[in-house]
Amino acid sequence: MNEMVDLAIIGAGPAGMSAACAARACRLSVVLLDEQPSPGGQIYRGIAEARDDRLAAILGKDYAAGEEIYRRFVACGANYRPATTVWRIGPDGLSWISAGRSGELAARRVLVATGAMERPFPSKGWTLPGVMTAGAGQILLKASRLVADGAVFVGCGPLLYLVAHQYLNAGVTVRAILDTAPRENLLPASALLPGALRQPHYIVKGLRMIAALRRSGVRMHRNVRAVSFSGQDRLEAVHWRDRSGEYALECAEAFVHQGVIPNLNMTMSTGCRHAWDEQQLCWRPDLDALGRSSLQWLLVAGDGGGIGGARSAALSGAISALAAAHDLGRLDFTAFERESAPLIAARRRDMAVRPFLDRLYRPAQGFRIPEDEETVICRCEEVTCGDVARAVGEGCPGPNQLKSFTRAGMGPCQGRLCGHTVTETMALLSGRTPQEVGYYRIRTPIKPVTVGDIAGRIENAEQGAQHEQAAAD
Amino acid sequence: MFRPLDDKGGKAVAIEIEGRSQIVPAASNLAAALLSAGFSPFRTTPAGAAPRQPYCMMGVCFDCLVEIDGLPNRQACLETVREGMHVRRQQGAAAIGEKGKAR
């Protein structure tokens, strides 16, 4: 028979690594599978590699905080499987592929810690080579020590300013920062500031970063709207509008960002309950305070369950692992309460800054729902905003029917880069709420796999059955 | 165009990009190595033959799909370079059968 573990964890970011440590402390058997070749997730990407003082100084001390979690993780005794893609999860466990090999892992509980991805930035020309997310730019810096001179940073949110700041620390020229944070956000956000000030270090860090960007003399434009990108075979210029007029700036690279959203496909594929989050303008799985989903076997920790950032992710990973240990009868209720209470309180404190940040950097509608007919919404199948509008006009009721009308969401990314835009665009066009419109029905395999990969799985299962038979004989 | 932050020296390996040999840092991320080698585009789309290059660098956008050692549809951002690796641009839809040298 295939191997059976107490807890299978997917994702080696702060949530997954902390969950592994907490579960091991309760003596659960743990396998952690991760797509990347080394631990850290995206936030602590490359944390296992040696860094010299220069890169450490560029990345800053919040990044260095990942080292402690990483050190505890490698010592915790979890079975860690890097460079492994999980393409199915279910009540019995999961299916994986890794470097041409494939297999099954049976698990009593599955904890999804697949983190966040950047919100789509649907705009004219955003598919051109040279336009990439701010997170992508940061990954190239963190894990590959690569930088691009003269890039333009476009959008809003802490990550955008952080990467620009890291570029300046590295002595790399930044052509301009085009800040799209709508000024209308200031008033509603300021009402939430007192709550956020219970976690002053976030506010202080943000203010310092923005002050440093201003002092640096880098060209900055605020209240930027109507962003588009142009070029023949790759990016040549970025265009925008603000209150003083229309502008264009030549550049070879643009880093775009409108905040982050949960990386949904894995939880969506299970059929567990999800809901549209009005505060964060995204779908997220419906979870209890311990990260338990509407399915008994499935828990979700970290940003994949709603955006909270790295510290909250690490805390929620530990909380969910304790919940799993309790539910499996491996941690009695008194011990569970004693160990989880301080973590839950710490997480609540850490999350106090969120309502303010979410409101301050809430992307303007024009950056979530394209205004231009020609703007590509589905990058894979090149379905435009106009195509979606025509389908809705013809009576297409929701995202799943939109697939047959337009092929939106049917390419290799499986809706990851268009799902949120499709929900919100269809909601606006048909006068319904995003919750009423719904999301694509996500099915296994949640990552593209070859028939050979699946055949490998069947072969393995048959061999398993034969072994079992042999054992019975 | 992406460039190394500084010259750290270190080990290097040779990979083949569109039939041409290229020296890249050992154990580097393939998409990063291709970007700093000026490889563009990574692929063209099946729908409109539009040029694409990595957008997310974390495995969600699939715009970095390339052909590696004859296997199409590999996410370059999730691959690590190996000595002698053959990388080709993926034109339109992934080729299958003889042309794609499928397994």
C-alpha cells in the first residue's frame, strides 16, 4: 500500500514551515511538498542560500526573519520534498510529480499553504515581454541576483514600494514610480488608522520606505490612472494619465503590482466553501479561526486563506497544525488550548494593521475591471474585455459558461491570471455581486500534467496493489 | 534587460539555447538564466502568436513555457539549469509526436 502520513503540507513558505514544526512537536508524521527547489516560499525565497552582506543589506531585516523559521523547519524532522508539484488533493491524500516521477501520498489531514499571488493587472499591453509583476522583479533579485536598470514601477501596495526601495538600496536606477493608489482611499483609510497603530512597526516601516523613495529623487507620479503598455515585440513605453495630463515614458521593463490575493486553485479544486471577501476584493476559502475548511480533511494556513502577510502566515501555520493534532486525537483539549491561545492572540494583534492597509491600497476599479474593450483579460487564450462584454450581452450567465463562449480560463494557467477579473467584470456588467457571479469551477489536475504522468500514477498504484497482493499471499 | 547585480564569479555550466551554447551560473533558475542571456520571447501564444516572457516568476502565469530537451510546456521559472540542457522557444501550441519528440 502507499505510504500514509498524519499531515501532508503543501507549500514551504512561512505558513507551511511553521505548520511542519508545530505538527512535529505534537509527534505527527509530516510530509511537506513544495514546487520550489529550496524552502522559503516566495516571501523568503532563496533563504537557504548563503547571502553576502551586500544582498542581505539590500533585502533588509524582515527578509532575514525568515532564517529562524527556516532553521527550525530543517531541524523539525518533517519529510521535505522540494521541486515536487502536487496536482491533486482529496480526502485520501494527494498525487504528485517530481522530475518525471509521480506518486501518491495518503494523508489523514491535508494542510494547504500555497500562499498568495499578485492580483492580475489587466491593462492594454500587459502581455508584452518586459511587463512583469513587482514580485517577479523581487524574485529575480532575491534568488538570482538579477536587476534591470531603468525600470518603471507601476501600481500600489507595500510590495511595490518595497521592491523599488530594494532597487535603490542596490544602487540600481529606477526610471519612475507611477503610484496608482487612489486619493479617494485616504479618507476611509484614515478612519482605520487607530486600529493599525496597534502594530506601529508596520506603519513606521512603510513611512520610512516612502520617505526614502521621496528623498532619493526618483521620479514619482501620484493618482495615476489609465495605464497602458506599448511596443512592437516587447515593451517600449508605458502610458498613463493623471490630473495634470497624459504622459508616456520609454522603458524596457515595467514592474506592475496591485496587491496580492490568495493562490486559490488548490482549495477551489476540493469543492470546499469559498466566499468573496469585500475588504480584500478576492475569493478566499471559508475557514474557522483555526484554519479548518468546510471539509473535515482539509485545513488552510497563511495567505492562501486570506491575505495577512508573513508573520500572520507563520502563526496561522502553527495554529492549524495544533488543530490538526487535536482533531486526530494526538493533542488533548487542555494542551491544545494552552498552546494555541497565545498564537491566536498574537495573530489577532498582527492582523490589526490589515483593514487600514487593505483600504489604503484598495485598487481603483479601473485597475480591476478594464475600461478598454481591447484589453486582454485572459492572457492564455487572449480573450478581451470586449469578448466578455459580448458574451454577457448574449446571455452568458457566469464564469463557467464563459469558458464555452470565449475560452476564457481554459489555457495553461487554468484561470489563475483571469479568474478575479472575470468575476468582477461579469458582476459589473450584469448588475450582480461577485458572490452571485461565482468563480470558475476548478478541476483536477490543478497543474498541467502529461498523460504519461498520470499513467505513471496508475502504474505505481498497480505495483502497489501487486505488492499488497504478494504480501497477502 | 536583466543583468547580474555584481560579478560574483562562481561555478558555471554550459546550456544550449536555440542551438547556441551559453555559459550560465551553475544551479541558477532557468528563467532567470534565459532573461539575463537576453532570450526573448520565451514563447508565442497558440491563440494569436503573441510573444511572451515571464510575468510572475513563481509558477502561476505559464508565460515562461519553453521546450526543454524535447519536452514542450515546461515552466522555465520552476526549472534549474543542468549542464548540457537544450532549451528551445515554444512557437504557438506545443508540438506533439515526432516533431515534439514526445516521450
